[in-house]
Amino acid sequence: MEKEDIKKILTFTIKEKEIIRELNLPEEIFLPLFFSVRFGGGDWSVNKTLKS
């Protein structure tokens, strides 16, 4: 991993923490959203045992 890539990841992580702090809400509420943004797609907040 290049130095610039690490720098971008750290900057993004700091911004995530700032948003959580500013909204004064529990971090676990935002994890599904941040996982989706960071890792793309996915249904992080959906219960896998539910049938459609």
C-alpha cells in the first residue's frame, strides 16, 4: 500500500469520527452506512435470516 493510499484512508476515517461526534449519536448507528460507502454495496444492516 502506498503512502498516499494510507493517508486517504486515515483522512476518511477521521472524517467519519467527526460526523459521528457532531451528530452526537452512537457510532454503531453509522457503521452500516460507512461500511457500505467504504467497501461498496452490501446489505450490512439487513438481517440475513429474513426471507423476502
